[in-house]
Amino acid sequence: MLDQLHAFYNKFEKSIGSLKFAVIIISLFCVAMTVGTFVESYYGTEFAARTVYKTWPFMLLQFCMFLSILFATYQRLPPKKRLYGFYVIHTGLIMIGAGSAITYLAGVDGNIVLPPNTPARQIMLSNDVLRIEIPGEEKIFTLNLPDAAFETNIDQSWGEFKFTKFYPYSEKVFTWQPEKRAYPKSAPRHTSEYKIANDMVSEKMFLSIHPEADEAKSTLSLGPLSINYLPAPIGPCFIKNNASEVIIWNPTASECFVPEEKKISVQTTSSGNRFLAFKDEQSNRVLTFFLELSPWPLDRDMKVVSDSAYRIFSKKLFTTKPTLFVFGKYHAFYDKDEKLWGGGALEFDQPVSLPWMGFELTLLQHHDEKVPGFIPNPIIPIQKNGEIIKGGTRALLMSVRGQEYWLTNEKGLALLVDGKKAEFYLTKEALTLPFEFVLTNFKMDKDPGTNNPASYESFVRLFTSDGPTDHHVYMNNPLKFQGFTFYQASYAQDQQGNYSSTLSANVDQGRPLKYLGSLFLVLGAIWHYMLNRKRWQKRAELITSRDEPSAQETSRANA
């Protein structure tokens, strides 16, 4: 048995340390690196890491290369003078492999975003995590999500919360969803899709007042035009041209009326503020409204009466600039030329004229109860100019008592279970630094005649226990502190024109070993060349002398 094991080991050693095995492994490694380079170019660095560089086949390939180098060196022992350079080269390769393993197991590689003049100390790593917080109880649950590139089924739970599916890359697809809660039949929660267009512009828009429509809007702006989506029952009152231009609205009863219909007079204070008062028959109290100050009734101390069912709209506030009101199947607007409120009912696919720049409004669809929303659809990400332009949404499917919810990295989710609030966040694993950064200034130079950035630099202030210090970070000039190295990576600009800077943060414990291994490679290559140069010269001289004819052969040939 021992003889068989010994024979097997000898055969294994010769195979792993052979030149043939080394050529095969190196060829496969080159192919994998080529594929990884193309994947990284088209789909991003993180996707390439998840599909190529951090997969077990690629790790196994590197381990086989390490074994090939190790056994090739072992088979050439004991040391021979002519192989001294060979030993140094392979020792350098082993050191580089060991340094890379240390970096992979213990290194840090992430990004820190520095908003202007805002302290920051969180490094965001590449690992996806789910964080659940229970406010008031200081409970935090963290779940590490799979480091996968494609849709992954998971079976994890925490209490009543179950997590079943994870999409590392997805795009949001519009869909109609059923309601998750019960509502009174009179409660307005409708959603509509419209098209507003003229000869030059055409724009579709989804508007909703459904309480579960988290990603739908009820107001938006198209240039100077403001669009407001309101409950349908208030629509008919909006198109009435009453003298006061006031609407009184009871959302509980889903009814509205204008003051003139109930002979409610609008009065003016000594300071010029309009107000009206009427008696609420249900609560048996007088409600006072200041028309241009608040939609809620106010008491004698000018405090809001929050338990009142009534609200008030002063249409006068919307006569100075273009404003379109839509109420599902109604619409209303103020025509400055006619100085009248207009509008009316909308029919499906029947455009109606608006008093601005030849625009027309068309009702495309309307639903009274369905919930508009977006569900994630798993895709392969697409990268352009170093940024993910498609597929950047990470999504997790979770369920609570039979109800399913999609949680994404773009927006947190808050749920109330048994009177306790739970907050869910899909984010990246964070590393808290023992010091703080503040971006004090950001400088960017552009290519002449274009808006393309030629270079960008960050001026940061570092706050430590020894006091603040200022640093300048730019290309080929990183900031090194307490084992961390910070490189200038990218930037962003908000709507106000303020720049934020992103620094890549790196901790590489294996770097000294990799540098030393690289030095061994260079020295070993020189040594190997010098040791074998004389041997190659002697071999060349021997071949030359063997090919030259002897003196006797030359004399015989001359005779």
C-alpha cells in the first residue's frame, strides 16, 4: 500500500512539475485573463470579479500555477550552480503568489464618497448586505448576501421576515400590482397615464395618488408648466368660475363645494388677508380658513385644527403661472387670455387643447384601485465610460406574513408589524475608519474647447487624534495614512453644481511580499542569463571548432 502511494505521489509530482503542465496552466490563465478583460470592459469591474476573477475555477487555476512552480523548483533539488537564477525566479513567483493570497484574504478594497464640506469615514466595500433596524430598540440585523453575478435563490429569515431571491443586477420594469391593504371604497387612490404634446414635444407621464405607489408622482414640472394630480371628486368644482375662486373639500366624504353654493361669504381682514368661516354640522363647531395662508382651518390662536375633515383650495394662487390640474378623468386650468377657468371631462385617446403653446392633453389609461409600480428584472449590466448605465439596481425579494415586497438599493423600506416599525436597507458592507475626511475643495481641468474632464484633484482635510492636516490627492499622488492608501477615483456633480469626490481606499498587506517577489524575478532573470551565458558561448565554440577542417585535412585537400 505504501509503495502504491509512493508511486502515485512520484507520478503526481512529475506531472504537476512538468513543463507540459506549466504550459497548459499558463495558457488557460491567459485565456481567462483575456475573457476577464473583455467582460470588465463591457460590463464593469465588479461584474468581471463576480464572473471571472473571484470564481472558484479561476482561484483553482491560480492554485495550480502555484503548485506547478513549487514542484518544478522541488524537482530540481539539490541546488545546482547553473540553476541558481532559476531558483531565484521561482522563489519570486512563489512570493508573489503568497502576497496575492494575503491580499485576497485580509486586504481592503473599496470607495469612500466625500461630499463637499461634510465629514465622511465610511468605506463602502463590494459585498452586498441587508441591514434591518428596529428604531427605539437599538436592534440591528445584518445579512451578507451572495457574491453572485446572476439571480440567486436564498433561504434566509429573521423572525417573521423571510428573504427568498436576490438580484445583484437588474432593471426596473413597470407593472400593475394588486393592493396590499384594504381601503374604504370612497377613498381616492386612482392612477392615470397621460400624454401631453404639441408639434415639437411629446411626453408621457404616470401620475398617482395611491398610498402604495411609492415610485409614482402626483406632481411634476415640464419646463414652466406645473402639473398637479388630485382626487377625482374635486375635479368638477375646479372648473367652476365662482367669484371667490375658492373650493372647500371634504376628503372623508369625497365631496366638494364652492362658498357661493352655500352662501358662505369671503371677507377680508384689515391687513388684506381673505378668510371665511362656516359651521361644521358634524362637529358642531365653526371653522375659520385664511384662504391664502393654509389649506387647514385655524383656531383663535392661529393654530391648525388638525382633526377637521375639511380642506380649502384657493385657485387664485394658481393664476399667475401655467398650472394644469388633472383628476383622473377630469382636467382644469386657468386661461390668462380669457381670465377664466376651463377644462372638463377627458375621454380615452381623445386629445383636448390646452392654452399654452399649442399643447394637447390625452388620457391614455386610468385605474381606480390598481397600484402602479416597478418590479426588478434580472439582466447583465452594461458599462459606459467607467459607469454602469443599465442594470445598476440591486434587489431582494422578501415576504412578511404572506405579503411580498421588493427591496432595492435605491430606496429603503419601512414596515409596521405588531405596532413595531422595522426599517430595511439593501446596501454595501461598510468599514468605519478611525479618522474622518472632509473635502474642502475640488478642482477639475477640461480639455480645450470641450466639457471632457482632463484631470481632477481633491483637496481634503484629515481629522485624527493628532489634529487636522491638509492633503492634496490627484493622479499618481495618493494619500497614505495608517496603512490605507487613497487614490483619486471619480467625482459627481449635483443639480446645484456642487462637486463630490470619490476616493478608492486600499489596504494591501501582501504588497511588500509582492514587491520583493518582483525584485527576485528581475534579479533571478539577470543571474540566470549571466550563469548560462558562458555555457552557451563554450557550446558555440565547440560547435565551431568541430565544424572547422583540421590542418592535415586542409593540406591533403590542397595536394
